[in-house]
Amino acid sequence: MTEPLLLFFRYMRKTQNDLSIFTVLLFMVAFAHGQTPTDALMMPSKNACVLLSYDYGHFDRYWEGDNLRKNETIATVNRTTILPMAAIGILDELNLYIGLPYVKTKSSEPNGGKFEGAKGFQDFMVALKYKALEKSIGSGQLSLFSTVGYSMPATNYLSDYMPYSLGFGAPEFSLRGIAQYQLNNGFYVRGMAGHLWRGYTEAERDYYYNDGSYYTAFMDVPNAWNFEVVLGKWLLNNALKLELNYTGLKSTSGDNIRAYNAAQPTNKVQFDRLGVSLQYYSPSLKGLGIVGYYTNVVNGLNTAKISNVGLGLTYQFNFIKNTNNEEDAQ
């Protein structure tokens, strides 16, 4: 067992009344904005869009079950994510997405050096998005999409070290359906529903409690439902996109954080998150764009009351040159 984890459990037993920690929002924040598997944008064939984003989140309260508590021992927990991601147009109706977040966690003072944060690459993610339908209806256009995704830990990080853990440490398979209706004046509404199938993660201990005793190091990470509702508007001749969004997640099983105990990957997590985002495409600098957003968890179960702010740069380009035009130019 690593030294930070030994310190974690020793101090947890010592403090008794102020170390009920929480399951942290993971992965969803990183892929919530920009040209992503859950939006209604598509890269044309032979085009790609690369994103480099910075996300900062912090919280000093969490839900132990449905009881909102304050971080007494670990003060404010900070979580930083740097995300490189690419969206690749295989066909006009089929896009490929790949991403690998780098995450760093720590506590603010007064922490006394009793808990060490963590840093490193989190989960490698790959997804395919397919445009199934695009049809004019009334004074607008209806678009339907489906997305299939898979993620797995990119490094051997410690998943059972919450709230500092980089991720759940388990493979995840996702299937989502997306519907958007956009009016001719640029207003649109989008809805998404998906299911997340998660596997097992291995902890550095051979016993844990999950509504019963388990004498094994393998923890079953609960599956979950994922929902999103977005209200948006295109402005400045489609150079600026503004969105208000709601994101929800609800585990299908799992246990509650026990009083005076740490969170663990088996916990049943639920949250409701509200946010605002913008994305701007520069008319003068072809292919260059900027994204920004703010989100806040307003309700939850076994999770952190976390706020996130993010900023990113995007660049779209054609990755296959037109050889016929080159030959004509010669």
C-alpha cells in the first residue's frame, strides 16, 4: 500500500468525525464542451478539429448520502484537468473522437500536509458519433445522432483514494442518443440520454464494505444513466454559439458513503448540474475557435458540490489535401 493511502486511513481513524469524503465528478466535465460526442456538431469528411482545454474545479462541501456536509479536515479540494482531444471526420455522417485528460488534485490550506494529492493521465477515451437523420420540419430542422464510446485507465492510478483519485479506475462502455431541433433563426434545443456500463476497479486493500463485507480487492463500479438538456442560440452569422445546459447522472446501484468513512468507487452517485457555455469561431483566423464554460452542481447524492470553469482553444483543418488541385496547379 502506498504511503499517501496509509496516511489517509490512519488519519481517517484518528479524526473520526470530519473525514466523510465524497465521490468526485469525473470524465463528464472534461468532455462536456466544444465539438464533442454529445453535441450536434459534425466534422465534414477529411476534416479534423483538435481541442486543448483547461478546466479548474473546487469544492468545500459534499453530500454524504443526501446529507450536505462541509469539508472540515481537507478544506477546499482543487481539481485541475488539461484535456487534449480530437474530432475526426471519417465520413460526413460519422465522426471519431479520441482524448486523454491529465488531472491534478490537491487540498488547500489548512491541510497540514496530511493528505497528498495526485496527478497523472486519467482515462483514454474513444467514441464514434453517427448522424442518423437530418430533416426539415416546420420552420426548423430536426437532427438525430447516436454515440458509442469506450474508456479505460491510461495509467495505474489509485482509484480508491477519494476525493484525490484521478478517476474510477474502471473500463466504461457508453451508448447515447441525441436529438436536436434548430429553428431557422438560430435557436435550438437538444436532448441527450445515455447509459454507462462500468466494470471493476482494483483497490490496494483486500477488504471493503458495500452493504456487506467483501474480502477482495476488486470493487464493482455502478452503472449509470446520463442525461442532458441544452437551450442554445447561434449569433454573429453562426460565429458565436451560446448555451444553457443541464446535465444529470444517476447510478443504477451502489451504496452510500458511511458516516465517518471515506468515499469509494462502489458508491451510488447522483447529481444535477447547471451550466453556461460559449463557443466562438474566428472569421479572420480560419479554423481557430475558443470555448469557455461554467458549471455548478446544485443537487447530489454521494458526490461533491463542485463548481468548474474551463477555457479551451480549437483548430479545425482539412487533413487530406486535394491532390487533383495540386496537379492542376503544376
